[in-house]
Amino acid sequence: MVDITKLATFAQSSPLPSWLATSKGDCVYANPALERLTGLDSNQLNQADWPSFLLEEDRVAAVASWQSSLAIGAPYRARVRMRGFSGVPATIELIAFGQKIGDGRELWLFAGLHVDSATQQQPQFEAQLQATLNVIPAYTWYAAPSGALTFVNERTADYLGLPKDHPLRLGIDIGGEWDAHIPLLHPDDREESRRIWSICLQTGSARESSIRIRNAEGGYRWFLTQVEPLRASDGTLLYWIGVNLDIDDAKRAENALRKSEKELREVVDTIPALIHTARPDGYIDYFNSRWLEYFGVTLDEVAGWNWIAVIHAEDVEGILTR
């Protein structure tokens, strides 16, 4: 869990319009950059729901996308137009992450990147992007359009054990290859990760995958990696934005469960009886080896409802009824 004061400090220090909101959408903290953008003071902002910061035409789509993120617990990302104090709307790449705080509630940290004319203001835009990724309490990074990893935020750099002056901490493009990050991954995950990353670069589309990433001590943890293209208002690809979600505990529990199931089935195979298991809907998903040997079939041949083929025709209706 995260202390709410830490989240507020993240938002307060951000040069980008940022705020904290509940899972219902109520704004509970707005930073000075958001006040300057909207022309509203903190009291006005803290009494509003965050979709009201957007142009009315963008609210329905933004809220629908927000509800999807809440449903699956995934980071939120949307391109929206925000109300500007000058009357001119600002096009924003909005990014948000949910965090559990000390009292058990969930708060979402929002940060907005200005993308108007980003291709003409690349250094300033990079500074905005780096500042945003550094204040977000998650493992985040970005890569150049070529696919070369260019920047990792402080949390990621510390996890990897990178020196304080490492180019990836500073966002310095050293002209690396598109797959230069692969050695950071577990050897068993490298080939598949390279294949998925290649598809991203070829199609310009978002992807996600589960991989093991080496830490500073030389160990590995499982992460769910989500990557999406960030484009300027004219459609030009600016960067690939990545978020790594630590799923190591869940993955280890899943692997332990699979091991237990395998061991259980090995035991069941030694029992001198015909045994099967079924899902709640009646779909039979397992037959022990003695069952398969008795009928002279394979699991694929009788899985689901195909087992009916080995039952005497006069008995099928009664069995199905029961």
C-alpha cells in the first residue's frame, strides 16, 4: 500500500497537470499545473469529478475507457482535450495508475502530457514525458520509434541496478539496436519477447506479454509488460510507452498450483479405477490413464462431451439426464 501523502507529493512536484481521484472519479487533490491550465483554484477542482476537466465532447468516451480500466485494474490511458484557461483547449495524453492507500481505499494518480506540436518541441516533450514517468509509482519506460529502449524511470532503474549516470536514467539516445534490452530478460523468455516486440514495430500496435526481468542482485521476477505507441496529433509515432506490472507472487502461486495439479493427477493415475474430472458446466477435461487405456482412446478424442461415443446407446440418455 502507498501513503496518500506520497501520492500527493508526486503530483505536487510534477510540472504537468496532475491530480488524485477516487475510483468514483471524485478529485481529492489537484496540483498547481492543473490549476494554471484550467484557471480553477484547488477548492473548485477538489469539488469536481475529473471528467468535468475535459471538453464535453470528449467526456463520454473518456469515462467509458476509465470504467474499463477500473473493471480490470489496468492503467488508464486516453487522448483527450482539456479545458484551457485561455479558452483554447489543450490536447493531452492522459495516463493514470491506481494505488491502494493505507486505509484500504484506491486512489488514481493522473498525469497529462501535452502532445500538440510535440514533433516541433521534442526536447521539451521528452522532459515532460520523463517527469511524468518518474512520478508515477510504477515500473515505466519509453523507447524510440525504432524500438530502441531510451529511458527507464527511477523505480525501474533502481530495480535494474543502473548507475546514477547511466544513459537510460537520463533519456539519452545512444543509437541502440531495437532489441538491445533483450539481455535484461530471462534466457527462456528472450526469443518470444523478441518476436512480440518485432510485431509491435512492424504493425505499430499495442501488445502485452509476461516476462521475467533481471534485478540488481541477478535474480528474476515476473512482470506483465504492456506497451503502446504514443503519437503526436498528426499521427506521427513519437515513442513507445511501456508499463511493467509486477506479477511475480501471482505467477509463482499459479506455477505452484499447476505443480500440485500435476502431482495429484500422477497419483490418480495409479488408482485402480476409471476416474475423470469435469468443469462446473459438465465439460469433462480429464480422464486418468486407466480410463483411456480401457477404452483405447486419447484425451483429445473424448474430452468435452465426446466421451458419449464410448457409452452404449441405450445408456446415453439416462447418463446425460443424471
